[in-house]
Amino acid sequence: MKKLIILIACFSVFFIGHSQFKAGEQVTINDPFEGDLYVAGGTVDIYAPIMGDLVVAGGEIIVSDSIHEDLLVAGGQINLMAPVKDDIRAAGGDITIHSIVGDDLLVFAGNILIKRDAMIKGNLVVFGGNIKSEGVIMGDVYGYGGEIDISGSVGKNVNLKGGNIRINGHVGGSAEIAADHIDLANDAIIQGDFNYWTEKGEQNFNQGTVNGSINFDSDLAFDPKPSPWWLGGMAVGFFIYYVFAAFLLLLVIQLIFSRQLEVASSSLMTKIGENIGYGFFYVFGVPVLIIILFGLFIGIPIGLFILFLYVFSLLFSYSIASLLFIHHINRQRENTWPPVIIVLLALGCIFILRIVTFIPILGWLIGLLVVVWTYGSLISHYLKNRKVGNP
């Protein structure tokens, strides 16, 4: 453990010295920043250039000035209005891109719109419900979605899978498309071969222009028994997405609740039996309270609200537990670790917990104990503060 901490610390010395963390209900960046910037908030507005990486999470995010390195972003509504000189990794509800992206763009979202004035200089990898590209993609496009519309231009090849797919732009290479329905519109131009598959079988494409051959390829069909390579690729993709999401979640919790976690960690190793007792009351007593409230007509709204908070707390319990544990260790070290080290070490704790919980029965019991102990410690700390009159 000590060697791991030293390794991470050495690796991060330069990074930490040139980084800054900002959090709040509304965060606005008006001044240029020379290093990497980490931001979390309900509403985030970037109005000044960031010379390093930008990592941002929030409800509504608007980037209106340039990012000189990578952008890592997660939010409900995301609008990218200014150039990003390197890669973008984005996850959100609605994502709109108006700008130039210097390299690759990887997107997970419900609705994705790449506007006419946007240019992606690398590859586009996109997963979403509704995907529409009106801009210029200079590399390859890999898309998976319900509705996909390519109305702009693609410099190289496209590989698309989805429900309804429409091509009404220029594809500089070949196209491989598998969908329930495929539409080549009047302005569609495919310079290379067009290999396709639809549930209805072969079809005639009377519109658009294909300079290569048009081939119905049954190998492109949605395979009910996916190949090991496909499963392996999906597993790697899911792992990357999980790491990305876990890192952002930990970062948000750390930025917003760092002080509270630091103080609450003091109760983690005191009166352990009492903490576990409080935790059992929370984990198993709150559902009973919710059921009682649902049985009372006037208690249903309160019951729904408590249910939402309870489910939320369980979903993020490992993240909170990991941060609380790392804050406890940091407290023993007289708070010598900067926020980025705390987040990275907490991420490692989450992976360890996930691996342990794969063990049947024993792993599940350990996971339950971690959740019980975590929330019991938080309740114990809250009650202790109430007794001494602290908020």
C-alpha cells in the first residue's frame, strides 16, 4: 500500500501543482487558467481558455472558450461552443457540439447533435438514443444508436448499427450499416463500397450515389449469440466507461463534500459496534419507515422522497465509503494528500470492493458490512455534533 501511494504521488507531483479544483451550485470561469482544471457544479460556464485538460461534471455545462488539451465532461445538458485541441470524452443526457475537436471524440448520450459548424479532426465513436451529425468528421465514424442521421461529411469509413439509419451526406470511404431500416437520401454520396443488412433483407436504393459496389451482407446481422471478440470489446468499453463514470462521481463528491467527509472520517474507527448498529438501523429500518408512510395516504409524498434519497444513497454507497476511508487515512497522515490523490486512491478502493463482492456469500456480506459501517459512522458523527450544538 505504501509503495502504491508513493508511486501515485510521484506520478502526480507535476499534475497536482498545475491543477485547480472548483465546485459549487453555479461555477463560472472568467479568467484564463494555465494548468488542468477540475470543476463540479449544478451549472458550469467556461468563458475563458483552459491551457491544460478540463474535467467537468454538472447539471448544465456550457464551454464557450478554448480547451488546449483534453476535455472530460459529464452532465445533463452539455453545449460545446469553442475548440478543443485534443480528445473529448463526453457522457450526458443531451450533448450539442458546435466547435472544432482536434482529435477523437467519444460520446455516450441520450441525444447527440453535431452541428454544421463543427469539425472532428479524428475519429467519432458515439453511443446514443438519437444521433445526428451535420458537421465534418475527418476520420472514421463508429455509431451505435436508435436513430442515426449522417447529413454532414465523413472523411473515411462509417460503421453504423441501429434502429433507423439515414445517410444524406458525403462518405469518403466505405460504409457498413446494419439496421432495422436504412435510408440513402438524395444528397448521399458513398465513395467506396456499401455493405448493409436489414431485417427485411435486400432492398433497392434508388436515391443517393454509391461509387463502389452495393452488397447485402448477412454477416452484419445482429447476432443473437455475439462472438467472444464482440463480447470482449464490449467488456473493455464498459470498463473504460465505468472508470470514467466512477472517477467523475468521486471527483464531484470530493469537490462538494470534502470538508464534511474529512470531519466525518474521525468517527469511522471510534465506537465501531455503535456505528454498525446505527448502520443496520439505517439500511433495514428506513425501508420499514417507507412502507409505513406508503400505508398512510398523506405520507405517500414523504415516502417517495425518502425512497429516492435511500436508493440514491445505496447506489453511491461504495463511492462514499471509499472516500470516507481514504479521508480517515489522510487524517492520520495530518491531511498531507491533495484532492487528486484522495480521488485516485478512492477509485482503487472501489475496484477492490467490486472484486471482493464477486465472491459468493462472503463477498456480499463484506459489501453489506461496508455500507452499514459507512452510514453508521455518518449517523454517529451527525448525532455527536447535535449533542455539542454544531451544525
